[in-house]
Amino acid sequence: MAPLGPRLPPSRFLECPYRLHERVLYRCCKPRPHLHRNNTRREVSGPYTQSHRLSCSKQSHIDRISCSDLEYTASSAFFEALWDAGVRYCFVNLGSDHPSIMEAMVRGQRERSDRFPKFITCPSEMVALSIADGYARVTGEPQAVIVHVDVGTQALGCAVHNASVGRVPVLIFAGLSPCTMEGEYRGSRTEFIHWLQDVPDQKAIGKNIKQMVNRALSFATSEPRGPVYLQGVREVMEEVIEPYEIRQEFWSPVALGGLTPKHLTLVAEALISAQEPLVITGYSGRDTAMVPLLVELANILKGLRVLDTMGSDLCFPADHPGWLSVRYGSDEAIRTADVILVVDCDVPWINTQCKPADGAKIIHFDVDPLKQQMPLFYIDAILRCRVDTVFALGQIVQHLKTELSGRISANQEYYTSRWSALEESYTRKLKAIASQAEPNSDDSFGCGYLISQVRKACPVDTIWVVEAVTNTFTVADQLQATLPGSVFSSGAGGLGWSGGAALGIKLATDVRHEGKGKFVCQIIGDGCFLFSIPSSVYWIAQRYNIPVLTVVLNNNGWNAPRKSLLLVHPDGLGSKVTNEELNISFEPNPEYFMIAKGASGGKCWAEQASTMEELARKLPEAVAAVQSGISAILDARLARTL
């Protein structure tokens, strides 16, 4: 794998964890030639003793391999470290760099099956990381992805971007080709391919592997969260070491704090004095405790509205009059608000389309207000705070209920009038949304009608996994989700995320509810469906019994590039031609449901609907199939609009 930046000398153990989203590659750790039995490391007695290890080392290479079933290796310690740190699943795509990993997997599953991660075979690396991504979005707990050397790392592709931009903790491990070729160590080169893959230029020792795993996970789970990456050369992972434990309580994420008294007063005063207060958020709902806090804030300061500019998590319920649904950086409320509180949001508005009034006061709370991943980002905020946003908002709510309660009570008539106006605008909004779900006279259906019917057909507590691209606003409007943790989208640009993510989300909710998790419905555009590597997705779903309902929004092509074109050249040549001429058409239209059918060995429920009559008949069948434990896909052919 070619480094994205200058490569430092390799470490003498593993490549040190780096945060992929910070683009700091090959940060090295110092070797640890002497191990101290301090309070962070305890030697463990057992059958894998030093005398046994020495006796094995005196035997021939073949004899040493025959002793491997009795040996405690760096790979054994690796999996123990994962389990002790809370990792319960490894999503794997194995190769020639993983003999010791595979040995440790088998042994661990036999000897400590109740304290050992479970393994999910993933034919596609991108799907593997997307499953881990989805799982972590539900639980907040990082899982592991194990891939094969440089090629497997590169195949992670868009999924790394999604986990990084989406602030999702995941540990990625890749092996390295052997660094010896004469049999000097077990794991030395044995295959042709070892000469063609990336090789570090010095060998390592693996006795601090548990510390390295936990250091990586500390990076992954500290805000802003994201994926981390470990590499281990084959000889290192084969090395026989003494079993040991570390004190897990010493390895925790970095904690963020709240607002200072000065800043708390400033923000509370700004909000209570505002005529049109607005909260703009993006991913604050990842912590489900934020949703009721925002509702409480909106109920105290009647008239306050909440706009979601990302849609990656449910941040505010649709049954509250202050709900403005999901819009990407452009809404009339942004132009008219006099005080804007931006909370955990990457793109609150797009200046070329919409921006706040000149006199608006803007305050920004975020786990990363400087947006260190973004080369270009700024908003004209009078205050920006890197805080635990749930804690900070709780401070504000409490301050309003205590210190400022008298002022709020004295202005009840004013707040009542604002509430009445808010309810009227909310009613108008719902009517406009309902009008978009009207059936077509020719028995065809559009996206609005489709999603309104999907919402009615699925259980009330369904978890929605959305990757609808040009239909994102329509989907959000029609779903009108209200439950915290009930909506997930990638919040990034690597299309195809939802195929694997839906499986990870379903797996996580099943684990949380002891095998009886919530119903999961994936809503995906046809272009994203092809990007999602469905052959891998539906094979995994069938192999591991992870039933999900997939609804494909089939509009016969990529409509996003056309929208991008029209934003820059609204009257250009491209605005007057067909999708075929723009090379964004999927004509002839694939039978997406057949891809899923074949990948599942013919086991999944798979149908197509292009009329309202077919939709009314087949949609309940699809829901029933998933509820019976079978994956289902409905290829919904939308009425042509272009």
C-alpha cells in the first residue's frame, strides 16, 4: 500500500495505530526490548510456559509447527485483547498473511468460546467494514475488520471514508508479507505472492500486542471517533510469547467536558433573547440522549425549530412542531433565524445556495468544531466550543429551567403566540408532504407514494437504513421518524454503504435484544445498490441469518450527476439531453432482485413492483418474509420523470 504521506521508519512491533481520518500514516511506536511486570501487565500462568517455549525453539522448523496447538502466540494475545476491550465480532477476509491468525481463531473458539470474538466471513472487504460500521453506529462499540495485506486494505476503499467522515469507531487489522525468506522464523516466506506484496524492512517483536490493540481502540473511541489501522508482519503474529493480561480499566477514551459558566450564560442569554431561534444539527442523534434534550429545549423556548442537515441519525422527532425534516444546507429557516445554535454538524449551510442573515448570532458546539479533516471550513460563529454536546445541552436546559425560569414565565403570552404560529407552519408542512405521496393516475408510483406505503407496511419501531441520494429529502419527509436510534445514513460520500451497514445494524439490534432485534429496512437507490456489492451482501445475510428488508428506489440511473450539472450549468447543453447522452443511465435496466436471489442461493424473497397494484400485493409479502427470518428485496421501479 502506497503511503499517503512521508513514511517514517517502521516500528519494531506493528505499524502503530493511526486515525485514518486524520491522514497520519505510519506513525511509529518505540520498541519495547524490556518488559516490566508493572500494574498494567500481569504474567499469566498456564500450559504455555517459558520452558515449553524454549524447548520448542530448539526443535526443527517442522517440529515447532507441530507444537503450535500448544503455543500462545502474538495472535492469541491479539484476540484476547479484542475480547477484553469489548470487541465481539471480527469481519474477516483472510489471506496468506494470516496463518497464525487462523490458528488462533480455531484454538480460541475451541478453548474459550464463551470469551472469544465471533467471526463473519465477508467476500468483500468494503462490505466487511460497512457491517462493522453499522454495528458500531447502533452500539457505540468498535468491532474488528481483518483484511489481507495491501490489496485487502485498498479494497476497503469507500468504507474507510464513510467510517472516517461518519465518526464511527472500527479497528482494522491487516497482515504484512513475511520479512524473512530463509526460514529464519516461523512464518517466513512460503509462497510466490510474498515477493509481490508490501514488506516492512525490519522484523518486530510482538510482546506488547495487547497494549497496541488497546491504544488503537483508545484512538478509535475518543472524539472525534473514527477507524484505526494496525498492521502485523507474519513472523510477528507467529511469535510465541508468555500469556499475560493488562488492566482494562486503564484503557478508556479521552473524555470531553462541558461549558464554562461564562459561555453557558452567553449561550442561554442568546437563546432566550432570540425572536427566531434555530438549532442546526447533523449527527447529534448518534447519542440517543441528545434527542429528548433537544425536545425539552424546544418545549422551553417555544418557537425554536430544529433542522437536520445530514440525516445520518435521527436528531429530532417528526411529531414535534419544531421539526424541519432533513435538508442539505439550504432552508428558509436559515435565512430568517436571528440566533443559530449549530450542534454536531459538518455542513450547516451551503453559502452559494443559502446563508444566515448578516446580523444573526451563530454558536457552534461540536466534538470537532475546527473540522480538522476538512481543508476548507469556516462559519461566522461568535463562539465555538469543543464539548460533550449532550452534557453541554443539558447544562443549557438546566440553566433555563432554574436561573432563567422567571424570565420565561413572565413572557408566557409571547411564547404561547410563537407556539401557535409554529403549529400552523407545521400543519402546512405536513399537508405539503402528504401531497407528494398522492398516487399517479396511470397506476405508476413515485418515491413519495412508495415510501409512504413502506412506512405503513413496516412495524412502528422499524430501524431505517437510508442511502437514497437524490431522494433523501423525500424519504425523510415521508418516513417522519420519531424514535431515537431509528434512522441511520452514512453521512459521507462513499456510496454502497447501506448494503453492509444494514446487516451490521440488524446484527447489533439482535445482539442487544437477545436474538429478537428490531425490524430493519434498507432504502437504497439503484446506483448505490450496485456500489454496495450485493453479491457479497446477500450471501452474508443468508449464511449468517441476518434478515433485512431492502427497497430499491429504481429510477434507472444516477440522477445525482444531473443535479450537480444543473447547479453549475442550469441552461447548458447537458440540461437539454437525456440521461443516456449524459452517460448516467442504467438502460437496459438490471433486474436487481435477481442479483440478490442468486447470491443467497435462491433463498431470499425477491420481487419487482412497477404498479401500485403490484406494490400493494408484494410489499406485505416482503415484510412478512423478513419477520419469518428470510431476507427480502423489493425492486421498486419508479415512474420516469426525466
